[in-house]
Amino acid sequence: MRPAPPVANDYCVVQSEAEIPEVAGLHFQLLRTSCDTLAKDISISLLVSSNGTDKGDVIFKYWPYSVNSVPEIVALPGNRILITITYVESIYYQAFQWDGISIDYDIGTVLHPRKLAVHENESRIGESTLRKTELLQSVGVGR
């Protein structure tokens, strides 16, 4: 099940993490949620919308690594996008489809894989991850 967009409350602060340029007519928003409860909990949510005026839907949620926690997003042929990030501590959620668009991922290192992290199909993350070069070659780029 897709997580809800983050909302600030008495224990959690939500702030814009980075500006991400529009890709293939889609608006992306990166939000950092920092919660102080029994332990410090930090997550980054990548939201997408088609018009940029609404909050959007969460398509990727992860625990950031201190180095380069901002993903790169590029459009691929065939109504697909590629989300690339070098390091994450852990992944909470990945969507592989959104509004008729296929979403591929190139995640360099997941430092602490979570066995319970699932995507829309309820499959375990990492079972069918393709590397960025394989994806680009599959659509004829870089040959």
C-alpha cells in the first residue's frame, strides 16, 4: 500500500529537501521528515504529481545516507522514468508504476536492507532491480 504524503505534527517536522527539475511533464517534490519520539527517525519521501499544484503521491521513501541523498530522475523512452541514487541507509517503499508510467530504479548501495520493505505488488525490494546501464542499453542508449 502506498504511504501517505508526510505531514508535520507535534513530534515530526517536514521540510523541503531539494529542488528537482520537472521531468517528462511530471512535477517532483523531495520532502525530509524528522521525528523525535523514542528515537530519531528520518526519512525522505519522493512525491510526484502531473500538475505541480497538488501534494502528489509518494513513489519512493527511504532513510537517507549522509552522502548524496538526492536522487536523479531521467525520462526513458516508452513512458518510463529512472530514479538513480548512490547510497541509502534503508528503503521503506518503492512504487514501480504511477499513473501509467513505469518506474525503474538504480540504487547503488542499500546499507541496511529491510526485509519488510515492499512495493505496490507486495514483492520484496531488490528481486528484479536492473542497473542503470542495463536499462539505458535496453532502450538503445549507450550502445
